[in-house]
Amino acid sequence: MSSAYKILILGASYGSLLGAKIALAGHDVKLVCLPEEVKLINSEGAKVRMAARGVADLVELNTKDMAGDLSADGPRDVNPEDYDLIGLAMQEPQYGVPELKDLLNRVAKSGVPCMSIMNMPPLAYLRRIKSIDSQGIRDSYTDPSVWDNFDPALITLCSPDPQAFRPPEEKINVLQVGLPTNFKAARFDSDVHTDILRNLEAGIQSIRYAVNGEDVELPVKLRVHDSVFTPLAKWSMLMAGNYRCVQESGMRPIKEAVHSDLSASRSVYEWVIDLCEKLGGERGDLVPFEKYANAALALVNPSSAARALANGAPNIERVDKLVQSLAAQHGMQSDVVDETVGVVDGWLRKNRS
């Protein structure tokens, strides 16, 4: 392996999943999170539970027992210039909070390459796609100005396909993986920056973890792709499942959103794939509906967006609105998408009032 990297990751939920895999591969990771998370992660480690092939119980990884060092700090306590790669793993609305907006501005000015693992692609990343009018989608973002200082060449996107949640009965340093799929990242413009991703990919691939005296292979890998469209595979899933958890009068699990009317789910899923093709993507870069529908059988909770709305959030990530706006730029429209956007708008109006 190449020498160890120093990786900064903003956000401790998805951040601790990717961070744990990177620390297992021997690199040093700093998570930026809330004061109570900082205290727990630094004293007890971040704990990530996942299923592994051939193991009856969930495997619990603790970042205190890894080849690389993983620790946590607050937004004011880190200097982005000290790192080789920066991961953006918070929900998009959080970056508008003054303390985080300041950190993101310092990240943009540092010149350090950034990999987003948000569902909502950073606006600067979409500027890498020539077929997108980035001015026309600004209103899909909570605070689009946070992305204005980024050089698009220094930002990439990684599709956060693994599903993970914090078990409500546990401390906030515990994360459980519900769907152990891979993180799919697009390459950077630069070969030098892309090599960092490829080295991380190789290091994570080679991890074997000792369970009851046997070395086991762990799921949730990092996969690096040449196409800028590969991470957009998540959009179809979000529009067929996650955002359709949101109902006029409450929330339903992703499994139900997808499987209660499979033909409606398939049609919106395929419609989003058609949109990605119109933007310049290739069907081969995206995930077939059957594979997603099968994975959705394991998703027995409402999506994080639905849970946030139910808990009164005044802002959530608006991939639904982004997809609607991009489609309109290319002469496409979907009744299902329009209805979904309308229902989410209604919840946000209610929460804000």
C-alpha cells in the first residue's frame, strides 16, 4: 500500500461507516461532528455493525482497534489544508449553518480534493456535467451559495448506496448497516487525485477482519468509476423509494413505497434513468430496477428524508425537486414526480409554520 493518507470527513453517521473502512485500511481519519459525538467517539470509538458472509451475528467494528487512527473534532478545530482528501457526509441543509458554512468555505479555498457522499450532489459537482444549466437548479438547494467557491475539478460524488441507521436504543456513536452495498465514486478530473481514490479502493478491498479466530471479508467497499454519471444511479432509487415514503398523512417504509405498487415504482425508476441518459449517462452505469426492487425488500424503515419531515425538519435534501428541475430543462415531466414534490412541499410548509 502507499503511505497512509489523512482524510477529513464532515459528518459522523455515513462518515463513520466510510471512515471505519478507511481506518481499517490503515489511514488516519478525522470526523467533524457535534460536541456530544466528538466526546463519545474520542473516548469509546465509533462502532459500526454490519452483517458479514458466513457469520451468524452482526460484526461490530470499533475504530479504537484499527490500523489507522480515527478521531473527531468540531468544525472550528480542523484545518482543511492538513488533509489529502475531504469527505462531505452531512445532509445538504446542514452546510448552511454558519459554523459549517465557514468550514466549507475553508475547504473550498484549501484546494484539497473533496468527495461528497450526500444524496444531494453538491452544486459544484453538477457543474462538471455540461448538459446541466447549474443556474437553473439553484432553488433546489437550501443555501446554494455554499458551493460557489468550489472548483468543480476538485469535487467528486460518491453514491451513498449502503443504508445505515443509528439504533434508537444505543449511544450516538453506534451505527448499524441495514443494506451493505458499495460506495460508488466518480473519478476526479486529475489522475493524481483519482489515484487517492483508487488506493483507498484497493486498501478497503484487501481488508480481512478477524471474527472468532477466522479472517472474514467485510461488505461495503469503495468502487471508483470513470463516468461522472455512475453516482447518479441513486436518483432512481430515491425517486422510486425514499421520497415516496412521504405521504399526505404520514410516512411509510421504503419497502412499502416500492412494492405496494410495483408498476408505478418501475415507471418512475425508468423515467429517472431516461433523464440520466438525456444528461449524457449510459444505462450500463446505472442499476437495473429488478436489482433495486430486490434490495428494497430489506428496507423496512421510512427513509431519512421522511423521518426528518415527520420530526418537523424545516429543510431536507431536495433531490426530488432537483430531478424535477433537471427534467424540465430537457423537456421531460412525470406526474408521479410532480405529486411527490407537491407532498414534500406541503410538509415543509407545515413544518416551517
